[in-house]
Amino acid sequence: MSAKVPVAEKLVYSGGLLGQNMLYSFMSMYILFFYTDLLGIPATTASVILVAASIIDACLDPLMGMITDKTRSRWGKFRPYLLFAPCLIALATVLCFWDFGGSRTVTLVIATVSYLLWGMLYTVCDTPLWALSSVVSTDPGERTLFVTLGKIGGTLGAVVITIGGIQLLLAFGGERNTQAYLYSAIIIGVIAALSIVLTGMLTKERVVPSAEKISFRQNLQTVYKNKPLLTLLASLLIINLVNGIRQSIQLYYVVYVWGDAGYATQVGISLVAGMLLGMIATPPLLRRFAKKKVFIVSCILGSVACILPYLLGDHNVLNTLVFFGISFFFSGMTTIVSTSMLLDTIDYSEWKLGFRGEGIVFSTNTFITKFSGAVSRMIIGASLGLLSYVENQPATPQLQHGLSFVMFLLPALCFLAAILPILFYNITEKQRVQILSDLNHSRSL
């Protein structure tokens, strides 16, 4: 039986993901608004930049996963990247929010290059950081707890930005001031870099990688010969759109529907209350019910929580915030369940194929996350275009209704659509127990 992972190590890991998600959330929430309303880039053009850069970057994720799977160093497979890359990510973040004041062409080039560079450097840390959760222990219960705390830390990081991001901008001059974004990016970049470096320094990799050299072709089999992983990734591609769409549209929604950017703080409070309660409630449920069933029920109830405020009217801020919290609760549940299922697919790979491939599994997951983010931005860009959005102009009833549709009904549809692929996820609870028993036996030989 594997020894428990020390509490201090779990907290450090949670802190690393808190910092990382502060960085990611700041970028997700503000980069499109910064491009359109501060740099004056048309919404459609800005969306094309973000989508194209995200797709290119996402396609590099599996390569990064294979590189980490082949990495062997005195620091382990994943920790070296957490020690040396975070400072570069911080610098790239600052570059993304730097208004150089050049011509329109120069602005477009800098925006495209800096965002692409940021995404590539983010991958260098993101894949190893998540893959680390699969090698800290051979005990599946410890791994689930470890990754749950990581998800909670990541959620708190997102909440810090959702609640505090707008306050930080206001402290430096407001959401219409380019210097406010630059100074905020510097602060958030430094915090993120320090927290990730500490994670690399203070965590341990306890699952020793196989000495056998695995070819890139064999490594790819971890994905395309792993049916449970493929079905889970298809579902994640859709479910990630729920928060991706909301993050991208949130500032537009509170500014042009509720009329005050300060409401972003209240939305953040709903997010933290809902997501954290959902995450905390999930592990006990997983001890009583099958993971697949918990995921499906969470999606159904999450969809209902999105539909109701749209039907009842979203101009009552308090009622809408309550529904936000409820829908985020079920988002939190799907987050923990899907990550626990992802860890099971790694065990399944070792059981069926003879090697785990943690790096490529988690890099494929980050590919899905980024691709979902790209699709989210594509949806937002197209929606703003269809709604005839013009920056810094009074909101028309058509724009307000359209933003409400995007904020509520699109996430509701995504919740329901995510159920379809997961119906074909075929790791049953009985099989999962058998897999763990077989792996423990083979490791003891």
C-alpha cells in the first residue's frame, strides 16, 4: 500500500494550480476585451487572432506530452518543466497586455505573436503540472484527493481573478486604461511564476517510469487505442465550453446587460461558492455511486440551472446570481468526476498496453481544453458580429437579449450535449477494481 502524500505537498500543488489558473483566467477573461476595447482591434479580427493562435498551440500539446513521457532527469519526468518555464510565461503574459502604440498593422502582428508565444509557454508548464498528479502515488484514493485539491486550488485561482481582477484594474485606472492591464499582468505573472516554481521544488514523483524506451508511435497508442479516454475527451471538449463561453462573454454581459463592470465581482462570488461546494460534494458521492452516473446527472441538473434564469428573466441580479451559483455547483462536480475518470484511463492504458503515458494523456486533455477555448472565442466573436456589437456604445435591446442567450442557453445546450459521448465510456466500477488489483499484483513482482 502506498504511503500517503504529505499534506504540505498537497497544499503546495494546490497553490501551484491556484497561481496557474490566475494567469489563465486573467487571459481568458480580459484579452478579448483588451484587444477590442483598448487596442481598437475589430471583434471579428481579434477573435480570429485568438482562435488561430489557440488552435496552433493546441496542436503542439500532444508533442509536449510525448516529450515529457520520454524525459528522464534527476528531477523526474515532469518537475524540470515546473522549475524553469514559469518565468518565461510571466514575461509572455506581460507582453500580451502591453500597448506599444504602433500602427494598426504593428498592433495586429504583436497581438498575434505574443498570444501564440504565451500559449506555447503555457503548455510547457500546464501538461507537466497536471500529469504530476498521476505519479505522486500508486494509491488511487490519494491521487484523486491530490487532484481534487489541485482542482480546488485552480478554481480559487479563477475566482481570485473573477472577483479581484476587475478590482485590480480599477485600482490602476479602470477597465478602459491600458496601463491598468499591464500592471495587473505583471502582478499576476509574478504570483503565478513563484507558485509553480514552488510546486516543482517541493513535490515528489513516486511512480517510477519504466526503463523501457517507448517510441512516439507506441506513445500515441495511449490515446487512439484507449476507447474510454477517447469518449471522455469528446465529452470534455463539449463540457469545457460551458465555462469557456461564460468566461469570454462575462465582462461584455455585466457591462452591457447589467450596466456595471463591478458586477463581475458578484459573479465571481457565485462561481467560488458553487464550484467549491460542487467539488467538495463530489468525492463522497463517488464512493457511493458510479462516476459515469454522477457525471450524467450533474450535466442534466447543470443544464436546468442555466435554462431557468433565461426563462424567468435575468434582469433581477440577485436571482440570476443564485442560478449562476447552482450551475457552477454542477460544473464543479463534472470537473472532479471527469478528472478522476481521466486518471482511471491512465491505469487502463497501463493495464491494456503495458505503459501509462501520463504526459500524452494530460497533454491531450490540455489540447481539448485549449481547443474548447478556441471554439468558445470563435462563438463569442461570431455572436458579437451577429449582434452588431460596437465597442463603447450604448447597448441595444437586441445586443442585451443576444448576450443573455449566449450566457445561459448556449451553456445549457453544452451541458446536455456532453452526455452523449460519455454514454460510451466503458470502464465500469467492477472493471476499475479489477484493473487496480491486476496492476498492484504486477508491480509487486
